[in-house]
Amino acid sequence: MTGNNEAITCPFDFSDALEFDPTLTDLMGRDAPVRIRLPYGAADAWLFTGFDAVKQVTTDQRLSRAAIVGHDYPRMTAEPIVSRESINVMDPPHSTRVRHLASQAFTQQHVDALRPRIVRLADQLLDEMEQHGAPADLVRHLSDPLPQHTVLDLLGIERQEWPRIQESVRQLLVVDPDHKETAATAKADLTAYFGKLVEQRRHSPGEDLISTMAAARDGEEQLDDRELAVMALTVALSGQDTATCQISDIAYLLLTRPELMEHLRRRPESLTEVLHELLRWIPFRKGVGIPRLALEDLELDGVRIRAGDFVHVSYLAANRDPRRYPDPHAIALDRPNSPHMTFGWGGHRCIAMPLAMAELEVAVGRLVERFPDLRLAVPAEEVRWDTGTIRRFPLELPVAW
């Protein structure tokens, strides 16, 4: 790294319910981007937090994700989560081609056709919760299984394989340095598994997302087996991870802020708008994600970045930028619709966003409709939160109705 000022050590280990990380608040309040030192990796990184600056970083082709491969880049986990073939570390034009082909499986039209399957899975889970009786753990009965069941069902994975896949995904997200070998084994297992699955779908296509992506064409272009396997793994990872946390976090907010629940009961048609405001507000993860590497010297947001410097952005901070969102730390259900960064931005925005939104709409919509008197069965301060991974979510949500 270049520059005279010392890098700020950022463990980004804050996990007090859904309170915003005070370290991030401090970094957001500075006049210019700063250099940070993360728990893992051999180098420091620049951190950009403002909405416009993050937008610029994520769309500037002089900053490359592909170039981080082979480097001990600054990160939150002992074992890098992404593999070198992942779409998350591709640059245009290769990533543009892969994203265009894979996104054909996640068009709004295609997701709308899948919605009845998601509703059926959600209702089965809520039936079981109702039969179990109060108190019941909403995480165990809904937010944990629904995204997992949905994505594994839509990928066409046999039900007996689900526990194995779920456990491997969980192993990848642990931050403990002693866990590195286990995480690496889990990644290798998942990569091999999806490689075999792709091979099967090539010979015997079905009504699943892998078959849909395999059939995607743009003239003569199509995904090769390796690209397809990596896309399937990426969908399995992000499809379970993000939606699981968000269903739990949104449910926690509805249960601890009665005015939110009451608003949805009175105005169910506002569900999508409410979800987007909650998604903007929720600090859904800790710290930062995947960095970029500067391919040449450049100036951004008033700082000089040298070729070879790592650059991180904070979507969490961008979502709370007061220049973009007046009173950003408040949940404002009447806030004018303004795109947020919870699903990323630019060339690495989540292509499965329509599917994630469908899962959230079904999960929250069916929950509010079927359990209008839902309430926490314990005081809010007794809810236990995850502290072992990069995610922010309650481990249990005991509810009654």
C-alpha cells in the first residue's frame, strides 16, 4: 500500500443484534477513503464507503476482481470463500458473457413460474410449525430450511443429499483460523459434487435451474461444464446464505418493532417496498466482501491508488449514506424507492436477485398472513445471535401466536 497514514486495524467482529458496527460508522464519518487491515491477508486495502464512491469502484474496469486470484488478499475468513473459477472473481467481458447466459435462469418470468413451488415449500414448513405448537423456533421451522429447500429443490438435488450440502456450505462461512483445513475440504467436496451433477444434467436434463442454465444460448455461446458447475455452486452458496439470514433478520424486526408488523397486516400490498427498505437498513454481514486489485494508477474519491493496491467497498455503509438516504439510520416505510446495494452493484450484482426477492416475499407474506398474532416468546435481549461467521442473524427466534 502507498500513502503515509497507518492502516486502521478492522476486525469487523461486532455482532450486537442488528446494531450498526461502530467501527464502520467511524470510517464512514471520515473525509476521505482510508486504508484498513483485515483479520486475514498479507496486505492492507483501501476502503470506500460512500454510495457514489462504491458505485464508481464497482463499475471501474481498472479495478479487477480476477487479478486477486493467486494473492493472499485482505479478507474476513481464513480460507477464501470464492474459488478461482467463480463468477464473483471474473471480469468483463468474460463475466458479462457468463452472467448473461446464467441470468436466463433467473428472469422475472422464470422466477414467477417457480413461485408456486416456493409457496408450497413455505406452507409445508409453516404447517409443521403450527402442528408443533407454540413456542416454536422460527429459524428452525422457516428461515433456515426454506431458502435451503428452495435452492436445493430448484437445482434438482436429491433430498437425501441436502444435509451433506448444507453442512459443507456452513463449513465454508466460519471465520475461526483453526478451521481453514475443514473449510478447504468443504469447498473441494462441493466443487466435485456440482461437477458430477452438471455431467448428469448434460445427459439427462430436467426441470431444474442447472438444466435451464445448460440450455441457455446466445447465438453459438453457451456455458461450458466448468462454468456451469461454478454457477451452480455459487447459487447454492448465496441462495442459502443470504436469504436465510435475511428472513431471520426481517422476522426479528417485525417481532421487535410492532409498528412494522402492523403496517404489513394493514397494507399487505406494500410488502415488496417494505422489504426493500428493511434490506437497505439491515447490516446483513460483517465487514466487507471480495476486494479488487488496481491494474494501474488511478485517482478515486480524492485518493491516489497505485497499481497493485487492493480496494474494498462497504455495501453496508453505502446503504446508510446520508447523501443518498435522508435520515439513513431510520427505517422509513414511506421512503421514496431508491435502489440499495444489499444485492451488490455493477458487474457483480446478484443475478439471482429475483429469486431471492420471491423467497423473501413468500416467507414474510405467508408468515404475516397465517400468523397475524405472532410474537416473540422470550424477551428480545434473550435472543442469541451468530458470532462465529461473517453473517449477522439470530440463531433462534422462539415465537408464539
